[in-house]
Amino acid sequence: MIYGYVNPYSRDEKGFIQRQMLKNYGVDFVFEEQEFGKADEPVELEKLMDTVKPKDTIVVIKLSCFASSSEQLIDNLSKLREQGVRFISLFDGMDTRKNGELYLNMIKRMDEFGFDVRSERTRLGIHKNKKKS
């Protein structure tokens, strides 16, 4: 089964573009969050994650529609990998059937890189402020 997931965002507040692209891809069923900026928790994403089975596929148009943070993205992709579910992000050119482990590791490394850069900038700011005092 091929599932699509629509999560409205600023350039597609009604999800029209996402629905069209998923339809063109040939998804069998679409889980769709209601409105841009309205849902605190992605209810439909939770339903989707509970529904998928091994050998199913999830298709989204962008990674940012699938997760709101790199931590959530890593968690979701790890769960899908463990379940044997294929994941495709159309705009990002990502397909876990091809080099799935590579994608997951790269996302993890980029998350760590971002954390390291922020930490280093914070330490530098603290160091500069101590010198001024």
C-alpha cells in the first residue's frame, strides 16, 4: 500500500499542491492534517505511523511536511526503517529503498552538526562577554 501524507505549510496552506503531487505519484490513500498552523499535534501523522505495515510506502512532498524538527524526523524515519516501511520525499529526492541507511545517517550527522555549531557559538559568546567584564 502506498500512503501519502499532507501537512499544510505556508506555500500550500490548503494542501492543494501536495494532494495533486501525491495523486500524480499514485498513492492509494492520503492522511491529511486539517489546516496550516491549526494543529498542535500532527494527529493524522500519528494515525499514519500506526497504520503502516512492512513493505508499505509513505510519500510526502517535502521532509518539512513530515516532521517539524530534525529530532522528530530522525525518530520517524528510524521507526519506519525498523518496520520495513519505504519512505519517499519527492522534492528532496529521498527514497529509503535506495540508500535508506545513508539518508538516516546523514540526517543524524547534520543534526549533530547543527547542535555543535550552536553550542560553539554560545561558548564563544560567553567567552567574549567574560573578557569584556
